[in-house]
Amino acid sequence: MNTSNDKSTTRRSRRAARRAKAGAKVWRGGVAAMGIIFIVACSGGKPTVSVESKRYERAPIVETTEEALKAETMMIDAKMKQETGREGEAMALYRKIVSQGVPGGAADYELSRMMAESGMTDSAIYYANEAVSRGKGNVWYLLHLASLYQYSGQMDKCTATWETIVAENSDETSYYIQLSDMYVLNKEFKKAIEVLNRVERRIGVSEPVSLQKSKLWRALGREDKAMEEIKALADAMPQEGRYNAIIAEAYMSEKAYDKAKVYYDRALASDPDDEYLHISIAEYYKAKGMPRKAYEELKEGFKKPGLSTANKIQILTTFYSSEEFYGPYSQYAYDLLNDIMSQSEDSTSYAAFYGDVLMRQERYAEARDQFALALTSDSSKYEIWEALLASELQGHADPMEMQRDAERAAALFPLHPMPYYVQSVAAYDRKDYGEALKLAQRCEQIGFDEGYLEAETYMMIAACYIEMKDRKSIDYLEKYLQIHPNDVVALNSYAYQLALAGEQLGTAERISKTTLKAKPDDPHYMDTYAWILHLQGRDKEALPYIEKAHAMLPDNEEISMHYEAIRRGQ
């Protein structure tokens, strides 16, 4: 053996090893995984020796070639240039390695990746194919090639590549799934199902495979086959109630309610604490026209800890339509909402909604408390202020409380009429008619959006003028009656004010007679009619009406006065 040659070769080996160690620090991707050993398969040239250390025994001698070491050194240099941003120099070195016919495909793979990043897709595909050809059995090269075909829209070649990947890596389940996905992208659903069947034969029935097959059968219009897949899943995993629930919901969509109930019962037996299962069963009872049972299932579901207040309210308002919520199922809906709010740790966020429901139940004081609670977290929403004031009006709240809240609302929202109207009502209750009139007139000045509060404001102004004995009350009663022409109370007031003003007594008589027909036993209406007849000098006709009214309300000063006047006129 030539000793000088051996020494020279050994020095080169050491230099290459040092460079390999330095280069390994910046390697990434496929080349890093291969490291220095990718060149071991090379043959030819004069061998050198490298030693792999082991713990307690002499390492075996591994032979490699001088050409392989040169190629390895070039590969390391190319990778270092690539990682340090000198792509042109790196590509030149990779091409040089490729031209030398070095097996393994690493240089082709790196060239392909660089060209793909530069947008040279055709060249990237060419070198990826070269990498696959040189590096037989390397799955990363195949995966890279498949991704390039997919990116370039060559779906047939992409699918064929995936078939190769699956064939060469038959133990990797995820590759079957991705192959199936490729067929789905090509809308070849039957082929996609066939691939999934291959997976199933290998690993048995599983959730992702069965659910995907079910979707694909459904895409093919085969609901029967889709259902078979879910049933197989339910049979394979009886402890998992959700599969039975899926079957039940499918039968529900087909309105096969009796079949759905069988699977709901199975699901419930395996998982009685599933809150959504109880809600689904509530849907079944609702569809079967059994509202009480539906309510009970919802109530049971809402007891479970897995649902937040927001979840429960969303489910409740979705389960019942607006007509049902405030109509035939209102009591069930209200009871459920009351339960939700009583258990909620964040009642403020839903207080306004709860207050609205309480208003519809005519529980005005409770509604007022909820609106007030909502305003503690956000006082910038006018609609909540308006709801608060409406609850106070309808609940006949304390006038001072109404005044205080209405003043706060008017300060925040000076261009809305409602706060002034409520202040007007409070002032009227205090018998401060001048202040009440001024505030009601403020509402009139602001104007009425689509008639909102218009009639109420006119009636308030009329009432103030009546108390102040001002003939303008007639004008505002007329405005009110243009909006509500059949309001018997307003008609009676209008007829009486005409009588007091001595105007249009014939019209007043006709209107008063109409109100008396509507409410023949109302003493106030009898009094109005009798007084109009008296003013026309018809006391004899008036007497029976005023006598009856006086008998019903003997302590009413105005009726007593009219009674005495009509009696004297006989």
C-alpha cells in the first residue's frame, strides 16, 4: 500500500469531516436529515476510512470514495451558500453535483425547492422528478413532487404521485387519507371512497374515515349509504353516544321521527349528561307536537354545567320563534329564561333582554330593575333608557323615581321625546299642570318619529288644558282623535269639553250618545250625556240619566251639581 497516498487521503477525510461538522449547523430540510451519510452509497475511486465511535467496542470500518467525498464537500458548500443568501452560487454547485450523476437525488431536490420558491414551477417539477428517480424510496421527494403537481394544477399527475406514495408506504394511514382528498378535489368521489375502504381494511372502523365516507356518499346522493357508514361507526363504538345522535338527527331531517327517537334513546343511555343531546331531544318532542316534553328536555339540558348563559339564551331564542316565544309557548319560554337568569353569574349582560321578556309578562317592577341593572354597565344606550322609562310608566312607578330617571335620560339624550313625556306625566301626577304642559309641549317641538308618542303627547296637553280650564283642550282632543277615532274615553272628554265651551252641542250630543252605547253602565258617560241635554234645555230627557249616574256615584261633586241643576230645571 502507498503510505503517502494513504496519508494524503486521510488528511482530506479529516478536512471534509471538519467542514461537514461546520456545515451541519446551518442545514435544514431534507439534506439535514441525510447528513453526511447520503454519500455512503457511492462507489468507485480509491477508498478511505472513517471511524464511527462506539461505547465499548471498536467501530466497524466504513469505506467511501474520493469522488463521494468531493461531492459531499460540494453539497455542504452549496447548502451553506443557500442558507447565507448566495442562491446563485448554491444553484451552480447543485447543478455541478447533478451533472456528475451523483446518486441519492439530494442536489436535484434542493434545486427543485429553490426553483419552486423562485416561481420556476416547470423546472422545479423537472428536478423533483430527477430527485425521485435518483433517490428511490425517498418519500420526501415524492411528497414534494406531489405538492408541485397540485400547485400547478396537474391533478392527474398529483393523484398518480400520491398513489405511488401510498404503494411505497402502505403502513402510513395519513397518506391514504391525503390520496382520498386528492380524488375529492378531482370530484372522483367513488375513487376517494375506495381509498378509504383500503384504510378501513387495514385499521378497522374509525371516526375520521367513516365520517368522511358518509359525506362522500351524501355528495353522490346516496343517503342510504351515508347512513350505513354512521351506523357502522355506532355499532363499532357503542360507548360513544354522539354517533347514535348523528343518526337520530339524520332521521329528524327526513321527518322519520319514530326512527330518530330510537337512536336518541340509545345516545342518551350512553351519555345522559350530554346537554346538547337533551336539546336535540327537545327538538324531537317539539316536532311531535309535545311542547311540555320539549320544555322538560330543554330544562334538563340547561341544568348541565357545559352551557354558559350566552349558550342557553341563544338556544332558547332559536328553539322558539318570536311568535312562539311571546305566544303559545310563552309560559315555557319565560320559565326557562327565569331559570337561566337565576343561575347566571353574569346577569348584567343579559338584563336588557330579560327586562323585555318581563315587560311582556306585565311584571313591570321586575322589568324596571333589570333595565336599571343593564344601565349600570352601559348607560350610553338610549333604547335601554327608553325601556326603563316605559316600564315605570306602565308599572305606575313612584313619580319622584320617574322624574329622576327621566331627567338623567334627558340630560344624556336631549333630542328624544320620551324623557320629557315621562317628566310631564310625573309633573301631572304632582298636580303641577303648568310644568306638565311645558314638558309635553317640548315633546311636540322635538317631533314624533313615525308617530311615536304623538297621540300620548296630544292627550297629555289636552289633559293639562282641561285642568287649567282652557278651551285649547278641544283642539288637542281633536288631534288625538284623528289618530285614535274610536277611543271612547277621549270621545267622552271631547263631547264634555264642547259642552263646557257651549260649542257644537249637536255634535257633542251625537258623540256622547255613541259613547253611552259603547258603555251604557258608565256613570261618567251618563253624566256627560245628561249635561249636554240640559244645556239644550231638555232636562226631562236628561233626568233619568243623571239620576242613575248620581245613584252610582253619590259622592262625586260634579255629578251631584249636575243632578241638582237638572232637577231644578224640571
